Amino acid sequence: MKHSSLFLLAICFGISAHGQSAGNLDLIPRPASVTAKKGTFAISPQTHVFTAPAFSGVATLFAETAHLPEPQLALMKMVPLHSVVFTAADKSLIPDSAGYRLNISPDYVTIFARTQTGAINGMQSLLQLRLLQPDQTTLPCAEITDHPRFGYRGVHLDVSRNFFPATYIKRFIDLMALYKMNTFHWHLTDGAGWRLEIKRYPELTKIAAWRNYANWKDWWSKGRRYSQEGDPNAYGGYYTQAEAREIVAYAAQRGITVIPEIEMPGHSEEVLAVYPQLSCSGIPYKNSELCLGNDTTFTFLENVLTEVMNIFPSPYIHIGGDEADKKAWKSCPKCQQRIRNEKLKDENELQSYAIRRMEKFLIAHKRKLLGWDEILEGGLAPEATVMSWRGESGGIAAAKDGHDVIMTPGAYCYFDSYQADPATQPEAIGGYLTLDKVYSYEPIPKELDAAAAKHVLGAQANIWTEYIPTSYHLEYMTYPRLLALSEVVWSDTAHKNLADFQQRLQSHYLLLQRLNVNYYRPSHSITIHPDIDAAHHRTVISFRSEQYQPQIRYTLDSSRPDNQSALYTSPFVVSGSAPVTAAIFKDGQLQGKPAFLQLDDHVAIGKKVSYNVPYSKKYPAQAAATLVNGYRGSLTYGDGQWQGFEGDMDVTVDMEQETNLHRLAVTFMQLTGPGVYMPSFVEVSISEDGKNFQPLKQVNNDVPLSTSTLAFKDFKFDLSGQKARYIRVHAKNEQRGFMFADEIIIY
């Protein structure tokens, strides 16, 4: 008998758990309707499984996973008591083709479905229910009616930057399926390694699949060279075509479509290292982009995609299309000749030409093209589907144009981002994406009308693995955030409720433990949320924690909270400036580190700020109000309170009248991975007329560039004895990256 690798050991035996009440119905994602009934259904190794012929494959998978006898066809024979039954239903009972009904009574467990997809969804709910019970031999009686909100519920995994073996990919798919994610986007090629056997081009797996450093960061910074299969120091790997086909079949059995991604025309360093004739220079290790003026490039791509399509039956083939550096095309005679011959305007339209050409090839083979939102540049291919990752603007534009889109904005869907204070976490590429923020995501932007909204197929979690070298680390970054996204894309918005989700999530920690998932454990950190009323010089303070219903105690006098400090029960008001310190206590003991926020009711709040150098359009935060609105930034520069600068920050604050000054402070952050740096110095000048400024002081940066972890620095100035109406703050950006500041505090 075949086995299901993920669940077999966890579900074969009735693993007891203490401290939980029987009858747990805390399913994630939340079903459309759950009605608890009296009684329980007992499962034993003798429990029989019966099925309609259409669902025999699903029933077989269920029986193997639950370690029950082989299913029998439920034709005309009577089904005995204490059986699990898969039953075909018509549209009147199950309107949605992917929907199901799950009825659990003391005598039977019955899954009603119209399609195999619906039967699989019902099966996953049943498997999840069993794993949630304190005693897995007993199921609570209930009636569950359910169907998905979106047809596309995706997870993207980058296996180029770090390779994960085929055996683990199956486990990854099992976990996806348990939470009803139905599309596995397999990022198979990128500069860090080619991961799929292509028989016509063997060098792709003999050389381009292997590199000279296992650690991606080392490889990236030390020459980015490839190695040979068999070299003792080579790192990498690839999937044979047989392995890929096996994974496709394994996923399909669990209701998951596998979409392969073959990057083009950028992110192709590994291809050009072994086939340099496909680059603009013809020299290995010089270019990252394929030469689009060379017909041999398109022959290569079509040959590769032909083999890919023979492995993957998915309706979509993902061609990447992101982050192509067009510099080489500008100086390439072949590319420039292509632009002239095809009457293209520029290199953006050259890329569009290539995408359209590949789309025609895919359409001829009855497939659809899917690409990152850069494929919009230069004009979108007629039938292409867009994956919107650089925010939502690409998806909005494509949907309004009548194209299907899949939403995967970095701010909500990039699971390689930090999920807690970076100082407490393994190194990541940057960002800051909490479980709560994932849950808050709404895939249909408010800018879309009803007609355009129909083009939003769903949403997807993206996991890039530069800093994720192992499967253990991968699960830490994925769970439990994927549970939040699963509910976003499955459940209707009418019942969306964070508190309800958090309550149900508590039950899933046991489930994840039973499956040996190395999930991220909820932090004991506290987030302090101020709601500032500048006009009345008061702030409403609330606290939030990943812990469920924690005991929080706080102080307002700079002292460290203890178990006698004020107990937080609801938001409260603080007048003027104050140091807010809060901590979680359990059984009288402090848990984790106290959180601190200095409330600054300073004299510059609400004053006019003039920008002598504009802020970045990519990170405007609250525009001209940002630096004097009283709000401090959080742990991420994408929170809407950190304002970005691609050059110097040079601003003037108008105090409206001559003002006695005492001190000034401004905070910057550094996170070198995504290119965020400290200013080399900050200087303050003052003026009476806003034209002639007197320099006062300069504070130099002392945070070294070698500090790669998240760092903050307060640049502080003693202005005692000074008077001025205009205060100019200039921060020097000497790096080719961003600077971020949150507030200019003036007393």
C-alpha cells in the first residue's frame, strides 16, 4: 500500500493531548458554515470507507492517509454503520464546483461533492478535524458547508537560490493541501542555479545547477561562479524529469496544480555562463539578460519550454519577466537592429516583443503565459496573466485592461520578510510582515469596479530563499503565516474576524506540532499603538501581542514594569509627552523584553515642512506631514511612517514664529540587504527668514556599513539657547541606496 508521508505517523494513532476540550471545530480556513451537533463519531482501524466511483482516487488517498482499509465502491449495496462515505451530489446541493458538505453523525461521516476538487476539499477538512482533536479516535458531530472565495490560492517556492530535494517538495505540498492552497508555483530557474533537467541542453544541469559556495550570500559577493556536477565542493542540485513528473502527479492527487517558472529574459546568469552565445556580449559571466536580437535565443527558449510543457500539464507557464536590466540591449547591435526591424520605440518595447513572441508560442501549444508585473512595461501581451508583486498597481492596471491577475504584493505576501523584531530572528532579506498583517490583506483592490474585480483570480504567498537554506528554516518562515493567507483566499469576507482567527489558531499549534512542523512560535513582544490627537495634546494608547489574551502591565514613568504595575484592560489616554513601557507577565513572571515608546508631544507637530530635495515617490509615507506628525516608525520601512530618500534628505521646518529651542532629534534606520543605509552625517541650521541659514551642529554616523542586521540611530542635537523660526535638517546620503527617517522631534 502507498503511504502519505506527512500525515501517516501523526494520524495513524490516537495521540492524546491534555488540557483541551473534546469537540474541536476550529478549522482554518474558516468554512462558510459550521453547525455543531450532539455526539461523536468513533474512528478505529476497522472503520470502512465507501465511495462513489467518481471519487475513488480521493477515497483511496484518504484511507491511506488515515490508515484505514481500502475503500469499497458504494454502488447499490447497503453501507454499514460507522463508515466514512464519499457521495456524489448535484448542483442543487453543492452549487459551487469546488464546494463540499461534510456531515458527521454518530453513525456516518459523509462528504458530499460535485467534483473531485470538492471531494478533496472535504477530505482535507476531515483530515484537519481529526488532527485537531485531543483524542484522534473521536470526531465531534457537525454539519459543515463550504466553498472557496477564489479559484487561485497559491504558494511560490524559489528552489534556485537554495535547493530542496524532491522528497521535501512532497511534504511542502502536503502541508499546502491541508490548508486548501491549490497552486504550487515552482520557481525552477534563476541566476543562483538551474533546477530542471532539460535533455536537449545538458550543460544546464551539469554546470548551471551547481555553484562554488553553498551559502547564497557568499556566492553573491564572491564572484558568482558555477561549478561542475561531481566537484567535491559543488553546491546545488536539480530535479530529473521523472522526479518532476512524479511531483506533478503527487500534487494533482491532492488537488494542487504545479506551475513551473522558467525565468526570461533576465535572471539568466546561469544560462549565459554555459551558453554565452545567447548573451549580448557572447562572454560568460558578463551579462544577466538574454540577447533579444538573437533568433538563437528564441530557439533555445522554445526548445526548453517544449520539454517543460511535456512535464507540466498546467494551463499556465510562468516566464518570469521581472527585473531585467536593459543596459546591455542598449549597446547590442543585434538588439538595436531588432528594435528597428520591428519598429519598436525602445528597450521596454523590445522586452514586450519578446514576451508577446513567447506568448504566441505558448498559445500555439494551448497554454497561457503568466509573468511578474514587469511584463506590463512596453505593452502587455494580449492574453497574458499578470502576477502583481510590486504593490498592487500592476494588478490594478491589468485588471482594468481586462487581463486576469494574481495578487502577490510584497507588503502582504512575501514570506521571506521578517515576521518579528529582526534582532530576535534569523537573518532575512528585509521587510517586516506579521501574521496579523497577512490576515488583513484584501486581494481585490478598492480601485476596481465589479467587472474588473472578476479578473482577480486570487492571491499567492511568495517565498524567496536567499536566506532560507534548509527545510527547517523554510517551515519557520511559512507557518503560521500561510494559515492566515489561506483564510484570506478561501473564506468569505462577511465572517473575516482577526480575533476569531486568533482563537482558532491556538488549536493549530497542536496540529503543527503533531506534524513536526518547525513553525514560528508567537513572540512575547508587545507593539505599542498610539492614536495621536495633536490638537488636544493627548494620545490613546493600545497594546497588541502575538500571545493569545496575554496579561500586560505597563508604566508611564520610565520604570520597568513588574507584576504590581498597572494592568492593561483597554485603550487609555495619555496627555502630553510620556515614556510608555509595557511587558507581558505569566504566573507573575516577566516574559520576554519590555516594549518602550517615547510619546513626544513636541513643538513641531503639524508644522509645515518644505523639501529642498524631494522624498522618494516609492516611499512617500504620509507625504509632507510625515516628519512632523508625532508618529514613530516601526520595524519596517514599509509601514507608512518611514519616509524614503534616494538622495539626500534636506528639509526645512517652519515653526511659524521665532521659537526658543532646546533640543532636536531625528532617527534613521539601516538594513543593508535591501539597500537601506544611514546618512554619513546630519547637520542642523537655523534661519529667521528661511533664506539665510546659520549652520549650528553636525552629528556623524557611527553605525558601520558592516552591520547587516536592522539598526536604528537617533541623531541628537543640543540647541539650548538658540532661537529660530526656520530649522533646516540635512542628512547626507553617500551610498547608492535609500535613507529612511520617521520624525523630526523638536523641543
